[in-house]
Amino acid sequence: MSARTLPPPAPAAHKPSRKEKVAQAIAPRRSHLHKIAIGLLVIALVPTAWAVGNWLAQRFTHVSENDAQVASEVVTISSRCDGWLLTRPVIEGDHVSKGQVLGELDTRDAHLRLKNLEAGAAAHDAQIGETTIQRDTLQKTSDAQIADAKAQLESAQAAEAMIEPQVEIAKSDFDRVDALIGSGAMSHQDWDRSHDLLLQQTASLKQAQANIATRQAALVQATAELGQVSVLGQHIEVLRSELAALIAQADQVRQEIDDRTLRAPFDGIVDRTFIHAGDYVQAGQWLMMIHDPNNVWAEADVKETEIGRVRVGQPVDVTVDAYPGLKVHGRVWRVGNAATNQFALLPSPNPSGNFTKITQRVPVRIAIDKTGQPLQPGLMVEVSIDVAH
């Protein structure tokens, strides 16, 4: 009988060390902290990913510029005339209405010149009336004289026509008597009577002819006097031309008087004043500057590498530095046709041949929708043009 094989003795239970006990105690806590860290990392990455995605979307769908400005048509008010500035009832910052008086210049000398021109015009008008009366009177007198001279000439010609036959008869009788006086058939008394009758008729004919010449001369004189009517008519035309010139000069002085009162061309705000009451104003001198607060826009200079995506009508978001909470919208109004370097006062030639390429800018005008907050020209704004639409 073989000896019974006994099983090997069980290994003695391992007694964990202190270090192992500590590791086993903190293992669940470490796993929990690891999960918390992963959660925090996910929480941090989600906004970052959203921000990066939004930035990429903005980068590809928007063209942004942060150096844009609010612009407006700032109108310079100046005078067309010289003179002393009597009043300037507005100051910087005042709101003015269209037609409101902005300043008044001295008009005394202009009023004196106007009175002188008006007096000259009145004198010319009176002279025209007087000359017109003279012309009309002379016209009527000449017409009457011509008519009378023609009538008398016709009467003289009729008298001549009546005398000429009588002269012929008297001459015929005298010739017959003169032929018979030698034969004794006619007496000397008959011859004398026939001769006297011939002389009388001849004298009457000469008198009639002389009367005709006189009447013809009277008609010529009356016709010549009628020519003075044309002279007076031409004189009247000259006076009328001079009167028209005086009236035009008077209107010009009236316009000058009206120009000496400076008025606002539109509803706006006074931006700057350059002169005070009592100063002497030169023609064309700047007096003040005003702008229309309802007619403002944003001016942005877009890079030439991005201007190809900008189109008129695209929506624009505008952020005003002066009003952080203000939301302003607009649209692309106009895209410039030339880069800003073309308008530089000092050109940049390159004679040396060394070239440094610089990205140029193209001006873009953005129409801003009406807002409750007025936008002053010159304020800095940031624009974001939605080029995806």
C-alpha cells in the first residue's frame, strides 16, 4: 500500500502593504477625477470649436474691415461778396433748418448802388415816354403836312392843266392876228388886245408852274421831316437798351443783397465756424461747415485681394466704436473704380528698380439704415460685408 499523497499546502494569504492600501483607496477617486477632466476638456473644446467654425464661416462668407469711418457730405458755407459780418446767430452744434439765417453781411453800400440804378432806370423810362410822345406828335404832324402838300400840288397841277389850253388858244389867236395886221385886215387895237391876252395867259402858266414847284418842294420837306420819326424811334430803342442794362444791374445788386444773407441749404448741424461777428469777410472765404445728419454712410477701404467678392447691394453689419451696444445694418452702395493710391498727393516712383509689393485698397461706400442714434462724421466703425449673398 502506497503512501497517501498529501495536497500541497495552501499559500499563505498576501498581506497588502501600506502603499498598496493607499493606491487601492485612491483608485476610484482618480477615475472620477479623470472623467471630470475629460468632461471639462469637452466643455472647453466645444465653444472653441464653435468659435473656430464661426471664424472660418466668417472668413469665407464675409469681408471685414476694422478701420472704416462714418462719412457725410460736409458743406462749406462761404460768401459771394465782400463785407463786414454783422451777425452770426448760430454756433457749433446747432441744428438748423433749410433757409434759416446763418449770418448777415453789411448791405448799406449795396442798397446805395441799388437806389442809384433805380433812379437811372426811372430817368430812362421817363425819357423814353417823352421821346415816344415827340415821335408820335411828329408822325402825325408830318403825315398832315405831307397830305396838305400833296393836295396843294394836285391843285397847282390842275390849275396848270387848265391854263395850258388857254395859252395855246391865245397864241393861236395872236398868230392869226399878227399875220393879218400887215394886210390891214386887223387893226392895231385887235393886235394889242390879242398880244396882251397871250402875255397874260403865258404869265398865268408860268405862275402855275412856279406854284407846282413850290408845292413839290413843300412835299419834299414834309417827307424829309417824316424821316425824323425814324431817328426818334432809333433813339427810343437805344434808351430801351440802356434801361434794360440798368434793370439787369439793379437785379444783380438785389441778388448781391440777397447773397449777403447766408442761409442754410438744408436741414443740418453746424460742425465748425471760422469767423465771428464784426470780422471782414472776403468773397469765397470759409465761414462755417454743416452736414445733414440724415445723409451719412460708412467708408471702408477693402483689400484688393478681397474686393472681387464685393458687390453692390450686399448686406453689411456695422459696429460703431462709440456705441458698443448699437446694432447698425446697411448695404454696399458703391464700389470704387480706382485704388486709393491713385489719389495720393505724393506719388511713389520706383527709379531704383527695387520693388516691394503692397496690397492696395479700394474704397467701398456703405449706405447705413436709419438708426435712433445719430452718427457723427469721422466716427470709427467696423464693417462686415456678407459676400455669400
